[in-house]
Amino acid sequence: MKNYVVKKKIYSIGLFGNPVKHSLSPLIHNIFSKEIKINYNYNLFLCTKSNFFIEIKKFFQCGGFGCNVTVPFKKLAFHALHQYSKRAKISNSTNTLKKSIDSNILGDNTDGIGLIYDLKRLKYIKKYSKVLLLGAGGVAHSIIYHLLKEQCSVVILNRTLDKSVDLIKKFTHFGKISVFSDRLNKYEFDILINATSCGLYNQSPFFPKYVVTPKTICYDISYSRTQSLTPFLLVCKNLGSTNISDGFGMLVAQAAYSCLFWFGVLPDINKTFNKLKLMF
Ligand code: ATR
């Protein structure tokens, strides 16, 4: 009788963005791959605005199975899709793509569900929590729907007022959402979330100091590999907040939901989070 060696398929997964060099996603997916026993490579692709679509197309034509898209291409990537999930459509952006058997590109957005998972893990979120959201860019678009679905009320404070107003118009039919007002919104927030891109420049966004009390939960969607606290969390800590967290847990959770989208299996988020925490 002949002996057949059955080679296990290795799936090709990529990350497209700029910058990508310091991404922790390869490490996270390496752990997931071993845990779910599905062999996949996770390669980084540094793109520019002008070659992003070409690179994505090339990747899928050359056998790419799925990919993640990160800053600053999540909105752009939405236009590469043939089909999208409800949450990708609502946010008008995508961070997770895969090729279907009929060669269509399908897209999802796992940022919002990743954030909610982490806020629940930390026991930071409750029904009717009052959230002050800093920022009105791509990340804010990805998470607002999910916060409203949890029946939180959301107040937006952004450097550019017009963008906050646009967000309100877009999401008002999903729940309670308004623009921050110095006069109306004093002392009332349970959670302050930083969804600006300030962390990329090692800065904290501006916000009135009185919104942080010792009870206020402060969550930064970005995370820092080099400092123990992000600039935003440092400001919050100095203002007396004792409940603070960066977005490392969200990063792991959104990656796990990407895995679910590609392979139909959700890795153990908490186990991976704890493993990674020991490494840093
Ligand atoms: P992302 O996809 O990371 O959300 P984005 O869509 O460019 O990136 O949005 C960046 C967000 O961070 C915006 O809300 C931006 O405010 P503006 O709408 O006023 O541009 C906010 N942001 C960036 N730098 C900031 C800074 N130095 N202070 C305050 N907000 C800042």
C-alpha cells in the first residue's frame, strides 16, 4: 500500500497599511494560528495611497486568502469590496477582507465588536453608560454603532466641529447621540474614549479637564509599545482617574473577529491577551 503524505494547506493573510512595521498583528495571529490549528502566514505590506488598490488586487490574484487593512486605508478599502457586512457598511470602512470562491472580495469591520468585547472584559461598560467620544474620524465611525447598540448614550467631541455634526446626522437613528456642549455636558460621563489619531504623534487630544473625575473610566483605543501609558491616559491619570486602559485588548479582540471572518473559528481572546501581556 502506498503511503500518502497529506500536506496541510498554508493560507496567505496580509496586513496593508502605512506604517505597518511595528504592528503586533503578526505576533497575535501566530498565537491564533497555533491555537485554532489552521496554518496561515501573516505578512506585512507597506502601501501608499496611489498603490493601495493595485497591491490588494495583486495579493488576491497571487493566492491571498484574506487580509487586514489598517491606518490610513480603512475607508479606501471599502471601495475595493464587492460585498460587505452590515457593520462594514454602517461604518463605511473595512479592516478585514477575504476572497470568496467566486473571486469576489468580501469585507467586514471588526473594530467595533473588538472594542465592545474589551470594554466588557474590563467590566467598563453597562447598559445606558454615558460615553464621551473624542474624535470623529474613521475609528469613531467604526465604533459608534456598536456603542449605541449596547444602549450607551454617546456625546462626540472633535477638534473639527463640522465632522461631529456629520456623525450625529449619520448615526442619530441608531440611538442617543449628540455633540458635546460645554454648557450642557458637565460632570456627567461614565466613560471617556479616545478615538483620535493623536497617539500616533505621541500626543493627547484636547478635552475639558472637568470631564474626568476619579470615577471616570478612561479608555484609549491606541496603545503604546514603548511607554506604560499613552499620552492620553497619562493626562487622565494625572486628573485623578483610577480606571484606565489602552486599546491592547481591543487589538487582540478585533484580530480574533477577523479570524472568525476568514476561517469561521473564533480564537480564545482572553488566553491570547494574557499570554501577550506576559511578553511585554
Ligand atoms: P482614524 O482612521 O485613525 O480615525 P482619521 O479618520 O484621520 O483617522 O481621524 C483622525 C481623528 O483624530 C479626527 O477626529 C481628528 O480630528 P479632526 O477631525 O479635527 O481632524 C483627530 N485628531 C487628529 N489629530 C488631532 C489632534 N492633534 N488633536 C485633536 N484631534 C486630533
